Amino acid sequence: MTNQATCAECLKSARIWRNKYFLYRSKWEFFKRQKNEVAANAIYGKMVFYLDTAVYLTKKAEQLSH
């Protein structure tokens, strides 16, 4: 048994992280519309983290496919 990730696994994980990003983005937009900057700023950090992780996993899948 190996710990090596496959391209398909990376893409599957990237999709999950991207979905989390969109969920938090909608929450962030809601708080921005409500002018609740404290909550919006708290959500923003998580939103960026989720997007960065999705991008990393997508790039990793691209590397594994070559």
C-alpha cells in the first residue's frame, strides 16, 4: 500500500475543496451585504484557504497526469 496520490484522487479532493470555497463565498457575500465586516473578515480567511487548496490540488493532478 502506498501513500502516493493519483490524478483522480487529487481532482476529487480539489472538487470538494472548491465546493467548500463556494459555500464560504456565499456566506461572505451575505455578510458583506449585511455590512457585517467582522463576520465577513472571519469568513474571508477560510474562503481564501479553501480556494488555495483547490488550486494546489488541481495543479498537483496536472503534474501527476504527465
